[in-house]
Amino acid sequence: MDIAMNRDIKSADIDPTYENIAATCPSCMQRNVYNRASDIGHFRAISNHRVVCLNNECGAPFDVVGDLINPGHEMLLLDSWSFFREKRYIQAVLSAATAYELFFAHFLRVELLFRPNQRDPDFFADEIRWLNDHAQLLVKRTQRHGFEDMRRLFLRVALDRHSLTSRAAAASYIAGLPKKPSAVKRGEIETLANLERRKLLLDVFGAEIAQLRNKVVHKDALRPSREKTEQAISNAYKTIFAIGAHFGIGDTDYHLNESREDAAP
């Protein structure tokens, strides 16, 4: 459990990943790995958490501190580079492709739930109930979507977002999400007046990491080269971080912020 600091208990900095945390026991200096689901018991960022050294000859309690607070998709991108440095190219590709899907879902929550809720004149009326109800509906509408369907939804919402000015508009939009999203045409993106936004959406439109991921996980069991892996995760890293910054959803208050140049179409 997360606890207050105890001066009698030693502490160690966390080496975090999306799935695990690692820390060196300050008593015996053994490197320990703790799984967030099984060992920690939650997925919140860890400010201070009491663990026990996994060395059977030690077993000393100590506090782990200093977790990352990045959104999940950013942590997966950071993991991709760790896998890349270890020459685990298959896992690097999988992590980067999953980061895209997690980012698409993150973007939809911000644009279809948090921002319309805040923009609504009746912001404080049944806020929690509205968010919960429509979050469940959004999950129901998208839970079977794979990479391509989520990419199509992301692009469509990125183009339509200026019409989502109230809860009613967002609720209608969520209810109308199709079971099989239609493709966004390149020409629709190319009409955007905002040049930065146009480039970023075209980068997502043309991203090929899903095809590489499919070759890795399906019957081909592709073992990608260093060059292909580096190109794929580099593009994912640059694109996702840039979009997060552009639309203002890269920090802890993403649901309260508007994108840069938000008034531009």
C-alpha cells in the first residue's frame, strides 16, 4: 500500500516501465522487479510504496519512490526504446503499436467526454453521472475495434472536434459511432488550414506500424530488422508526442486544456 515515509525504513528509486517497477534493495543490493498488477496491486503512479526484498536471504522492507506520471501511451513508447536497446525488436514493435492504440483511446476520452463536459454551461449538473454513463457507452462502442478502426475514429474526431461544444453534442456523437468506422479520405485532411495539424494527421494517416505489427504477431512471425524497428518506433515516438502537445493532452490536466491554435480548423 502507498504509505507515508518512515525514517526507520530505507528507500530506493524506481526504475519504471508500463508493466513493472524495478528497484535495488538498499540492504542487500539485489535488483528486484515488482509487477504492478500482481505485486503492487494497482496501476496508479507510485509516490511511496512499501515492498519487501525478494531475496530470500534478505527479505528487508523498504520504500520505493519516484515513479513516472506519464500517460500509459507515453510509458509504452519509452518501453519501446528500452526493448530496442536490448535488441528485442519484436517487443519494441508491439509496444509502439499498442501505444498508438492506447493514445487513440485516450484522445477519444478527452475529446468526447472531458472537454465537452467542461464546455457545457451546465458543467456542475450531474457531472460524475454524465461522465460515467457516457464513458461506459464509449467503451461499448469501441471495445471491439482494432488498430485500423481506432485510427479511423481518431482521425474523424480530430476533424469533427469543433462541433463538440456541449454534452448533448458529445452524447449524440458517441451514440452514433458506427460499429465499423469508415475510412477518412486523405483529401479531407489536406483541406485543413492549420498546417501543423494537417501534417500531424497525415503522419497518423500514413503510419505503417500496424502492418509491421501484424507481420510480427501473425503466421509470418516476422523478426524485424534493427533498421525497420528503429524507423517504426521513431515515427511513433515523434508523432504521438507531437500530437499530444498540439492538442494539449500530454500533461496531467489534459482534460482541462485546449489545444494550441484551438480556434483554427
